[in-house]
Amino acid sequence: MSTILIIDDERAIRSSLRDILEYEDYTILDVDNGRDGLEILKKEKVNLVLCDIKMNNMDGMEVLSEAHQSSPDIPFIMISGHGTIETAVEAAKKGAFDFLEKPLDLNRLLITVRNALDKSSLVTETKVLKRKVSSSKTKDILGESGAIKRIKETIDRVAPTEARVLITGANGSGKELVARWLHEKSNRSQAPLIEVNCAAIPSELIESELFGHEKGSFTSAIKQRIGKFEQASGGTLFLDEIGDMSLSAQAKVLRALQEHKITRVGGDKEIDVNVRVVAATNKDLLKEIEDGNFRMDLYHRLSVILIHVPALIDRVDDIPLLSTNFCEEICMEYGIPVKEITNAAMRELSHLPWTGNIRELRNMIERLIILSDKSITDKDVVAFANPSREPVNGIAHEKGTVNYGLDMDSFDSFQDYKDHAEKEFIKYKLEKNNWNVSKTADDLDIQRSHLYSKIEKFGLKRD
């Protein structure tokens, strides 16, 4: 239920308003002065404020002005026993939702409260929808380093052509973003971009996923399925982690690239396909070819244009720009004021190893936003960048030793420790996504069925 804050220096008014509104099932907070009211707004989640205008020390208009600087979305209903048209107009100009005169009319009070809360809910929903729309758009490739500038130039030159592109780089470095911009700037941008994570699909299902299947072609094929090649017709097919594709699937992809035709699993009809293929991998495909795990002819078909996305450690000059952007983006998602990252904190961030690249940096900034105060300092980075290296219970450990915040003697084997770490990680992701299994599976880059098995294995339950 909504929480309403009453600010009025008359105890009788506060008591009567509390009784009326609590009867309507609202949660009520009340104070007798504006300064205390502003403090509550900083600490508590308040949905509506009823504020008297004439008060000692700090009047209602001052409270309204100051509150709207930090919490512009909280509606204010101003009340006064000495109301005039001029006062009502001034309150409206300062952002008040409405103005009520004392003695208060019960029906008008309740209607005004409901209308103010309804408007507040609509404003919040609109902001959430706007964030969803903006987050669905392709994000910019951020960076001023030479490597990033060359990637942007290459995208501008290559995107309008039909050339196939192979994107290489470590996990989390931004290969998918490059693929998205190749599509966005191509002549196929109005058609779909279909993404396939080859590493996440079992080898026995990859062909059905890519090329589709006919009804009855295998045991669980209860109806016809259209594959990704057909879904991407007229657009772009992004084959992520193509180095993990089985050799049999590679052969069929090669044929599709050569002849622009596919055949569904269990079918004999050739289907024309018009797709541009962009592939990505974190593996050294030339080494995979030597080891017999990847076809050389497919490699040459895919690598008409090669784009290598550098690891974050190779572009540390871009960390301040990326960090600032992530900070603004995440604070907007959480609906909180943007936190400042100090210069000392930026230096600390630049000294970290970044084995997880851009993805790790974004997760790190999100962690710092949640755990830090009004600004993110170098001390925050040291404390939260790798919390497992912090002293446990205030006890510092000898130089050269690491304490992971766990009783290591409680684990009988390496497998026990791995199970514990896996359980805690999955639990954290589930809670972060409010136990949305589909979204969590996407975040973890595993199949939903696999995640359900893990939940059952570790006995995880929603609180």
C-alpha cells in the first residue's frame, strides 16, 4: 500500500488526517516541521506528501521547492487555512499536484489523494517503459582508443556491403555489439537480426535450430519448425561462438553459404534463403583447424572481413568513458541520482586485470553503485572490486595469503567447493532477476532445462 507523509505543525490536523487515511489502508508517516519531513523523504520510500504551507522555521513552499530538487516525482498536496488564489497559483508553479483549504472536505481530500497517487503510478510506469525502449536500442560502441576507432571505421565501410564478417575477441569484449552495428548500418536494417549462440545449443539440436525440421523427422518433432536461416530471410544471421559448432552442422552451413539454399531436417525440399551471415568466436579458429575441429573452407567463407575486438586490458584509456556511461545508464535504470566516480576511483579501476572485459566492468560499476554512498571513491573500488580479498571479521591476513571469506576446512574436496560457489552464484542471479528463470538462464548463458536441474540439485527455493 502507498505511503503518505503528513507535514503539519498542528497535532490535531496530523492526528485527524492519520485516522482518515489509515482507515483507507494507507501507511502514514507524520512530522511537525519541514526539515524533518525532508529527512524522511531522503530515507523512506514515500508516494505522496500532504504539506501545510504556514509553518515555523521552514514553510511549506520551501519544503516543496527543496523536495522537488531531489525527488521530482513525488506529488505534493499543499494545505492551508489561509488560502488565496495567489497562494494556489504559486504552489502549482512550484510543482504541487493540488491545493486544499482548511477545514478539509473529507470527500475532496480522498479523491485528491487517489488522483495524485494514480498520476504518480503513471509517471513511474512511463519512465520504466521509456527505459525499456531505450535499452532495446543498439548501444553505441564507446571508446577513443585507436583500436576502437578502427573498428568503427571498418563497420562504416563494410556494413553497406553484403560481405560476410568474422568477429574475434575474448568473452565479454563486445563482439555482439559490433555484429548489431553491422546490421544497423546495412541495407538489411529493416529486416530482422537473428542471433544464435552455437555454444548454448546441444550438438544434436544445432541443425534443427539453424535449418528447421519437418514434423515427425525425429521423436520429439511433433510439428514443423522454421529454422534461424529462414527466420533471418532478408536480414542478418549472427552466429555467435561458431567455433563450438559441430562438424556436421559446419558442413550444412557451408552449403547454405555457397548455394543460398537449405534443407530442413527430415525434409527433401530445397528452400532458398537470402541472409547475410556475421559470425563471432572467442577461439583461435586457425588452431581449431589444425586440431581438426573446424573446417578450413568454412573459415574462408566466413572471414571475408575480419574484425578483432580488443580485450579491455588492451584499451585501459577507455575505462573512464565506459565507467561514466555505465554509471549513468545503471543509475537511470534504478531511478536514482547519478553517482560521481572520483578520479582516484578511475585510477583504481584502470589498474584491475579485467579478465571478464566490458561485461565485468559493467557488473563492477553496478556493484559499486549499489554498495557505495553518494559518490564512488577509490576506497569503494578497493573494498568491493574483489570482496573475497578483504579481511574477514576485521582480521588482516599475512601478505601473500588470500582469505576468501569462507571456512576452507569445511570443504572435503575441490568438487564440494565448486558446488558451493556454483550454488551461490546461481542463487545470486536468480534473486537479482526476481526468480525469472528464463532471464536468469540467458544471463548465465545456459539452457532453461539446465538451470532447472541446478535449482533442483542445490535445493534452491524462493524466499
